[in-house]
Amino acid sequence: GVVAFWLIAFAASAATADDHAPSGVHIAFGTRDDEMSVTWHTLASNPGDAVVEYSLLSDVSASKPAPSTRVEGTTRAFVDGGPERSVRFVHRVVLSNLEPGATYKYRVGNPVTKAYSAWFDFVAKRSRAQIAAGPPLKLLALCDQGHRESAGVLQLVAAEVGDPSTRPDALVHCGDFAYDLDTYSGRNGDRFLADVEPVAARVPYMTSQGNHERAYNFSHYAERFTMPGAGASNGNAYYSFDVGPMHVVAFNAEAFFWPEYFDAAYARRMYEWLVRDLRAANANRGNVPWILVHGHRPMYCVDTKVPDFTPHAIKPAFDGACGWEKQAVRKGVASRCEDEYATLGCAAAFDAESAESESEGFDVSVPRRAGPGGYVAPKESKSPEDFPIEKALYENGVDLYLAGHVHDYERYFPAFDERVVNGTDVTLERYVNPGATVHVTSGSGGNPEMWTDAMYNRTNGAGRKIPRGTCSHRAPWCAFQSGFAPKRTGEGYAYDFTYSRITVHDDRTLEWEQVSAPSGPDSVGRGDGEAGDPKGLPKGEVIDRFVISAAVHGPFASRGAIATE
């Protein structure tokens, strides 16, 4: 309204030319199959800044395209919540009536001031028939991606995106961006989006939020991205879309860890939406057989003996082996946490009525750090309302659950309720008719703690071994692991910087590959050329590969007799 107009007017009068330059351009699937949303920001704004010029690549010269269509969108002034109260202008344009599978060239900016971005290209969402005719559907996925520490991963991903023969249909990023988007009054987020622009401006960048987006009620995540469907009305927190033979669902795993932002009513709305969405997807399995769900936090663990860092905390009587945090996600139980980013010290967030009446007015709407005596326990407490996420996945036959948060790669056998449910024939390399959801943690896109460790690994030229291979820990559901987590432990071991490649070959066959990238600044430019040659392509290594073969799709309970271990 008036405030936004004043901000735009002030910015226009005080800004430099660089402030008007578009930055952080990224695209995402629209709500309709023939749509693509384009989002970017500037540090100042003039009327007419939110414009995309685009055309079919076949209609113009690839070297100097002449735009044939111009679309104007919206501009929103976003004020950072930090002490500087810095302002960014987020521009959004939706391109409609795109031809399935067609390649478009586009640029963003202001036709009057000529403040334009570079030219980019993208492929509109392919139809089911086009994907069936080939090449098959391909998604890339990663989580927990920083800035410098992610250089090797990002260069590999950019190489795949830049080659028409390997370009994926979309990139899924399941939380924790930049470390953090709000750092340095948002300038770190600006830098991160500039880093990923060569990728995210060319393939749909489909996201979910993590704990590191929590600042100012997840406002940087909500303002900087544009997700389809339900995401438009809930800050991009949960939504879904179809692409070829796969239904992809994002949900907000953080809804159970920040009671100052997400109350039981929010969790209930999200859970009910998730169940409705999955049921509708099941009714459409004949057209879209595969379902992938992603959220930031994992539900399973590599080692069931991770120490409990909160012996004083009040917790429901969970019998699970993977610790409080993963139990809370699996069972959808609201939690409160001692530390800022909810990695340690989480306990149940009891309902306000119980807490106020039985613990001298303790307000659970604001999480409290533990003092010398820890939390003050209510004399008697009611069990918090729960929203069983894993049960919803199982009952609706979700094929894959992708998470991050733990900074390594962990792949599991089909499991439900911490039991291995193997199905017809499950081996390390091939899951035939799995009897439950396959969980994968792909949280090694590049967290700052990994960067520090990688530098230490090269001290005096002595590298440390990356623990990689079949799991040797005590969790029967764990199949393969690479890298080391949890943090601040594991002396003598190194992290592994990786991302995921998912190929849906047909209605019955899905292949997963995990790619390890060079790490650190020395990795940039290294590859098949001379070491350090900026023209040399990066060289990755496929460290894990497995296939899911599903003769039928749908709720696991209706898929026939299965063997349970």
C-alpha cells in the first residue's frame, strides 16, 4: 500500500545503477502445467521493473534473441527483520500458455531504464507423453547448501544443467539455504541466490524450508521464493505438483519445532492438506504412478545410540530408537528447543492450557532456553496433539521421502515405524516391490562445518578417509552411508559433498544415484582438463546407485503379501 509506494519512491531517488540491476533470477513450475514463474530481486525499484521478455528459442537466434512477448508482473518491497531494516524489491512474473517441452529464451528487467539481466533459457514442463517417449524424467536434489563450501557441488550441478543431453526437468532443494538467507541483513542470501542463478534460472528450483530459514518467522524464505499451488498462500511452506510420472510434495517439517511461529492449528491445517493431497494423488496413480515427498528433517538415523543431549527435558513416552528430533517428525509432535537452530535439546511443546495451569503460567508459545536447572516440569501434563506424518506416507504408498538436515548421505531400506519392510525381493542394489517408503537423507550439499573440516583434512597434505559404504551401525534399516554426522564428532573421518540424481525410467522403474563432488575452493575449475583450468569440467563420482522396481503402486497395505523383517 502506501508504505510500499513510499519505499519504491525513496529507493528510486537514492539508488545507484547497480541497485537496479536484477539479481538472483530463478524459476519454478507454475500452478498450471503451461506456466513458469520467474522471481528475482533488486535493491531499488522503478515502475516497470517487473518485466520478463521471452520467446521460443526456435524463433530467434540463439546468440542474440529478439523477444517476441513481454509480460509484466508484480513488485513487493521486502524489509529484512534485522537492525538495518534493509529493503529488497522482489519481482514476480508468471509466464503462461507455454508449449510443453519447448525451449524459451528470456531476460528480466525494466524496458524503460534498460536495467536487464543476462539472457537465460529454460525448457517448459514436458507432457506425460513427451517424457514417456524419452528422455526419461530426471530430477536433481540436494539439501543444506551454503556459499563457498558448496562450490564443488554447484559446479557439477551447473555442468549437468548446462548440457542439453543431461539437463534435468527440475532441481529439488529441501531446506537450509546460504547459512543463512538473513545473515548480514540479507546480503548473504543475495550472494547465495547469485551463486545458484546459473542453475536456478534455467531449471525449475523447487524448494522446502529448513531450520536455518527460521529468522523473522521464515520471512526470507517466504519472500524470496515462489512455489505453486497451495504454496502461494502459505509462504511456500507446503505444496505439490505433477511432473511426468511423478507427484512431488513439499511439506513443512519445521512446523513441529518452532511453537512461536507454528501452533497446533497450523500443524493441523498442513497435515489435513497433506492427507488430502496424497489421497488425491493415489486416485490418480494410473496417470502419475510415483510419489516423492520432501521435507527438511529426516525420520530415520544411521546410529541408534546417538547420545541424548537433553536428559532433563520432558518427552512423551516414545519407544523409538532414533532420538527425539526424528521421532517428532515421524509422529508429527510439536516440540520446543533449547538451542537457536533446533539441532539439540528438543522436547515436547505441551498445550498452553496444561502448561499454564500446572506449571505456574509457563508460556509455551515462546520457547525457553534451559537454565542451570533445565526446564521446569509441569506436575502433570497432557499429551500434545500429534499429526502422524510417516503413517500418512505409508497409508498412501509414498515411494520416496527425501530429507536433509544431517550433513551426510544416508540411504535406508524400506521401513515403517522403525521396522524394515522389505517386500518381494530387496537387496542392497535393488528394491523390488518395497513394502514401505524408502527414506533418503541427502544433507551434504555443503554446510559451513563441512567446509571447516575439509580445510583441516588437507593440513600438511594429509587427507582423512571418507567413511563410505554399507552401514556398520546398529540401525537395521540403514543400507548405505557416505560422509560423517553428527557434527563435532568423528575424529579421523571426513565429510563428503554430494547431491542426488533421480531418474524415472518408466512407470515401474526408478533409479537413484548419489554423486560426490570435489570440495573446497581448489575444486572449482578442476576436472578433465589441467588442474585449476577454469575451462576444465568438474569431475564427480557416483558413489551409490540403487533401483526401485514397483509392479504396482498405491497404499502399501493393498499391494499384496509382503515379507516383514
